[in-house]
Amino acid sequence: MSTYFSQKIGYLIEDFLNKKFDFQQIKKDIIDKLDSICKKKVFWNTIKELRMAITITAPDMEAIMSCSKIKSHEFTAVIERVAGMVKSSITIVANKIAHTINYYKHFKQFISIQHRIQYTEDDLDNSQRKDIIIMNFKTKGLEIEDIIAFFNLWDIQELTLATSIKVEFHTTKNGGSREVLLLSSDLEKKELAELQDFLAIEDSRILQHQAYFKILKNYMFPEGYRSSAEITLDVAQENLTPKKRRTITYDGGRKNKFHEVITKLTPFKTYRQIIKDNNISGIYCSVRSTNDEILYMLIDLDVPSVFFKMFPKQVVWDLILNIADALKSVVSRLGLPRFRINYSGSKGIHIYWALESGAIADFESRVNLPELSSSSIPGMRTLKREKISSLKDGFKFTKTLLQSILLHTVYQGKIKIPQEIIQKLKIYHPYQIFRLSPDSKNCISILLDTSSQAKGVFRLFSPHPSSRLVSIPLSDFNTEDIILEKYRNYQEVLNDAKIENVLDNLRKMKLIYICKSLKKSQEKILDNYYVLTHYFRLFRSFCVSE
């Protein structure tokens, strides 16, 4: 299948994703049901086991084929893609939950999951597939919030393509064996605007502010570079999720990429008109320039929503800041400069450094490390010839560098884990609640993501498309990696990240600062790279040449 045809099929399927099943209502219903029977906590203590069954009926292919936008030669590809999206998303979520249950011994004692498949007719060609997910929860070691958290994992966009979703809750009381139906509900498919407060076109007010234009130029045109940072845009749509775009329309119909139109000399009036005409509601700055130079090193710390369901929000926020504090100590010991910290606008933070031009160069030098003389290690020239080597590409190198810093921090950085999390998950080491790969099956673990370093982007003081909260700076303007004391309170972060409050701060010129660059003379990075990786015996050949 050609790239064009594949993209065309993707755009056609987008039209079927303009609605979503209302998972929020069933969560409210189950809480209300428990409260109506008796006080929630009292009733919970009388239950021995709660069983949750989710029945997902496969997409209605006839309804999809009736869509006038789909041409006859596209039917097969659309049907295969839709069926595959639903089946694979169910399997992925079920496997992740099963892996998470087995990973944490506490959950393994109290939670089990089964995935069954049924068909409505014996003739499979004329039958609809039904995926039935059954989860059993022993209430002795769990809270109702834990059940809601696992239920929340099924609230994914791909299931919108399903024909129907039915949810049932059964309970078994202490001392009994008979199941009693607590709640049964067919989820209603609603317009997205009914379930989520989307970014509107008028929310581009932040981006239209002159103070924001100064911030954009600081990041888009860092000193010492002859090219600009690549820019990705959120284009607002009424009652829909914003679309990601790079191309804009300007000067009465001309089209080009945003970062090729906006220059250092572009007047504010022209920039503002472009934002208005293109309904731009968010701007993302790339870690790379248009000349393929590395501008920033970025770590995206992303906390899964299930964490915020299981624990108080302030407890989770304390953990996030504890990670940043531990990373600060490691970075300082290794000779790297201080980093900046921004709130992501959703459930995490962005940690980043600005690089000076040439800070990461492609050169070889002999390093005097007697500890390596007894080991047979491939030379740097050999590594640079390997296609998959991190030395082959500067972006892969910085990603590997950041990953090794994170590994060192997680294993030896003395991250303080709040007692509430230790007690519930029964963990004994920080590594049990962290992951470096977005593809990890542990759906509770916190993602320490460096994948953005491979040509990625980070939100530049813009509203998040889901939360409508702005990615604001959290670190002190002078000491950089020190979190402002007020932002150790999660509620203060949420308040200051509201669009109207950010606008107020822009008017007061409180958000303008330039991230200090990492200079080429900062040779301690390479000197300490061996110290950083020696504990895990990782990447030692980066410090050796033939």
C-alpha cells in the first residue's frame, strides 16, 4: 500500500472518530449506586468480590460501507483497517493490564483478567465478533478508586469504531457465593464536544499576545545557529480535537511551512494575522533545526492517568517533583549544566537543555581510562559504521545519553517515593514504577520519555488540546533547576496554567526568559560519560577510539 493511499484511508477513518463512548457516566453511576445502597465505604467492606465485564461488539461494516466518502476500491482497505484497529487495541490494553497485574505482587493477589471471544452466529462470515473482558477484584486489598482506575484504561479512542459496548458489575458478599448484579449499562456514543472541553478558535489569544511572540522567537531562533527550529502547530476545530499541521496559508492563498514563513524579521502584526487566519491554538518547538542541527535535549516525564485515579493528585505531583530533584543531583555531579522545567499542560513535566551550536560534535579522541584496558571493546570507528549505532546520528546519541542519565537516576539517584504509593503497590525500589519506553506493557509505570529527542517536539507555552491548561515554566528564573516553591503545590500549578491566568502573566511580562545554552567548552559531559555508564556497563565504547 502506497504512503498516499495509506494516509487517505487514515483520513477517511478519522470521520468515524468524531464520537466516543461515554465511559465517564458509568464511573459516576457505579459510585452513585454504591452510595444509594449504603454509605460507599460501609458497603465496600461487606463485599468479598466485584466482577466487571466489558462486552465490545465489533464494528458494523455495513454502516461503514454506506459512507458516501468511501470509494468502491477503498472499501476493503477501510474495513481491514477498522477491524484491525478495534481488535488490536482490545488485545493491547488487555495484555498491558495482565502484565501490570503480574508485575505488582499486590495486584496479583487481588485482581485477575480474562479475555474471551464470541460470535453472534455460527457462520463466521455473517457474524459479528464480541470481545468480552472479565476482571475480578477481591475487595479486601483494594479500594473502589482502584477498580475505577483499571476501568478507565478502556476509555480509548479506537473503541469508538465498535458497534456497542456493554458494562456489567456483579458483587459477591462476604460469607456468600451467589453473584448479584450491581449495575448493567449499555454505553452511549456521544459527540466529542459533549464529553470534552476542546480548545476553541478563540483560545489562540495566548499565541496572539506580543509577549508570547518574544518567547517564540527566543526558542525558534536560538543564538549561534543559522537556521530556525522546526515548528508543529495545533489547528483548532470547532468541537473537535485540534489537528497537527506544519503548513499554513498566508498572503491571500500562498502555502508554506510555518518555520519557513516566520523569520527573525517578521513583524508582530504579520505573525498575529497568520495565527488568526489559520486558527492556530498551539505551537510545538522541535529539538532540531531546519538544517538538522540539535537545538535542545529533552526529557518528557509523563504520568499515566491511572496513577492520578489511584492516588491523591498532590501525592503524585510530589513524586514527579522528587524525580526532578533526584535528576538535578545526578546532572550536577556529572558536570552538565542546570536544566529548565516546564509543566506539560497535562499530567507531567518537560525537562530540557538548550544546546549551543557545535556542543555535540562528530570527532574521535583517545581517552585515558585504564579500567577499560582489560576489556575487549569495539572502537568508535567501528560503531560509527554500524547503521543502528547511536554514534551514527547525533539525535540518537543525545537520546542514548539522556537514557543513561535516567537509568543512573532511577537506580542510584535516591528518588523519594511517597509512602502512600509504596504501601499500595508494595514496591521496594524506584525502578518498579518507571519505564523508558513508550511501548512498555506496564500501564501504571511513569514514562521517562526521551523519544522526543529523535526529531521530536515539545509544547511551547501553549494550551494542551485535552486539558486546556498551558505548559508554563515551573523552575526559578535565576537558579533554573530549582522548582518555584509555590509550584510544589499542585493546585497552584493548575491555577496558574489556566488560559486566563497565563494571559494575565503575559501582560505583566512574567513569563519571558531565555534558556541558557550548553556551551561547546562544557567538556565534562564526555569526561563524566564513562562514570555515568560504568555502573551498568553500558555504552563504554563511546569513550574509546581505535
